[in-house]
Amino acid sequence: MTVDLRSDTVTRPSAAMRSAMAEAEVGDDVYGEDPTVNALESRVAAMLGHDAGLFTPTGSLANLLGVRTLVEPGDEILADSLAHILRAELGGHAVLGGVTTRTWVSPDGTFRAADPLRMMVPDGGDYQVSTAAVAVENTHNFSGGRIADLAELERLRAGTSAAGVFVHLDGARLANAHVATGIGMDTYGRLADSVSLCLSKGLGAPVGSVLVGSHPRIAHARVLRKRYGAGMRQAGILAAAGLWALDNNVARLADDHKRAAELASALAAVRPEIVDPAAVQTNIIVLDLSTLEIDAATFAGQAAERGVLLSVLSPVTARLVTHLDVDDAGAERAAEVLSGLLRK
């Protein structure tokens, strides 16, 4: 048995999802004539409390378009130092959008509105870069799936609105935050000017994200999507998977959260210094391996030899992500293998 905990992007579409894809009604999306794409965009927009949506092949593109509709070339967006838009999108915002960035540091990934609010320079004049937007990631990937506190998000919205600064929400795993807290995705969504939602992570679709915002903003993003080479044709085959995922795979995210918590507890029972189970809020576990005699890459290699795959984030940190292709037996197998390695 191989248990793949590298990411929740490794999920494979179920037979029922494949059937929905095969039967999807399609048209030409560049002409706005794919009914399944249109249905997905409208549904996600409403789900997140916005007027319009745009289907994109990747979450990185959804973020790139969302940020670019908020930030003119040469202006800046503020983000956490470990934000996905800065650490895992290959500099696309700078290279393609001309967007500059500044960061604040959240040692444990906890979002505090005061951090970006004190950094903002809405009008930098002739000598400083002007702050156009703030980006928030919910949940926070590299900090172990940490959920942004709603009260802090509301403080951010109040402060940015007063200053004329926009907010982009990288909600790749926003459904996980919704399931873990019970807070509506529209409640989160309305606190930002643009929001991206990934369908190909815990929701299990094979590809795709949706960007939402106002009608004018999404119209602009649609032009940019085509300019960046991502205009799609009969994309309803892909959008159908997203619709099926929204119908069937949101509530079950709670199973992933439960398995992550149990796995974290099992590992902490052996080496309590590597993970705090109380800090595992959703489906991501980050292990601090700094006290081991081997580095994270070696640890991951030893785990892979025993059939458990995990991600290496740094020489001393590794990441485990539970998802719909990891059942109870898989989680138990992972706990057994990793606990055995830690005992060594």
C-alpha cells in the first residue's frame, strides 16, 4: 500500500465524477457559450458572495488574475512571507503582472490584521511604491492549514476600505476553513474584492479553480486570461468535475480533518516536539524535524521506501496532507510507518 500524503492535489476523479465529465453539455467558452462552465462560474460566485466568476485551469492563474485586477504594474500587494502567491507561483505576479510585493512575518501563520494595516502606504507619491492591495491565504498552506480568524479578517476589511486598499483572498482551501468553522464561504468571500477557490485540492476535481469578484473585475480578468494564453474552448468537460465536487465533496472534508488530527496525535505521542496536534486545524500537518539526527529529505526518503509519501518544505520541515484518496486504513498505515521512523 502506498499512502500519498504529499498534497491534496494528487486525488483522482471518482467513477461518478468521470461520468459527469463525460456527459457534460459543452460549448465554446472563449465565446462564453459553454453552459457547464457558465453554471460553475455562477454557482461559485454566489457561493462566495460575489457577482461573477471566471473558470481557470489552475489556482496560480486564478490568483495571478485576481491580483492583477487589483494592482496596477508598479504598485504593491502586501502578503505573509510564506504566502502561496509569493512562494509557490514562480514569481508570476512580478514577471507577468508587474506587481511588486512587501511581506510581513507570521511565525506560526496566524493572521493578524495589524501586520498589513501598519505597513500600508496607500499613496506613496513620487518616491515610494503605493500599496494597492493586501493578500490573505485561508487556509494557510505552509503554516499547516491554519484558518484565518474571522474577526481579524473583518478588521482588515475595515482598515483597507477606509484607506482605499483592496483585498485578495487566496481561498484555495477556503472550503476546508468553512467546514472546520461552520462559517459560510460567502461570509469569508464578502470580506475581499477578489477570491480564488481551488477545485482540484480537497474537493477532488482533476483540474481547475474559480476566481470571483465584481462584473467589471471579472470582465477584466477574462481578457487577461486570454492574453496569458488560457482561453479555453469546450471546457465544460472540466467544469463538470467542479460542479460534481461541490455537490459531493465539501462536507466530507471533515473526514480529512479528522484523519489529520489523529495522525498528528499519533506522531506527537512518539516525538511531541515535532508537531502540536492542537495546531492542526484542517487537513495539513507540518512537522518540525529539527531535533532529529537526519534532515527532512532523508526522513521523507525513508518514509517513501516504506510506502508513505510526504513533502519536504525545508531541510528541517516536512508536510503531510490528508485527502479523499487516503482512507482510515491509509492514515493508520502512515501513522505506523512514520511513528516507527521517529522511534529510531
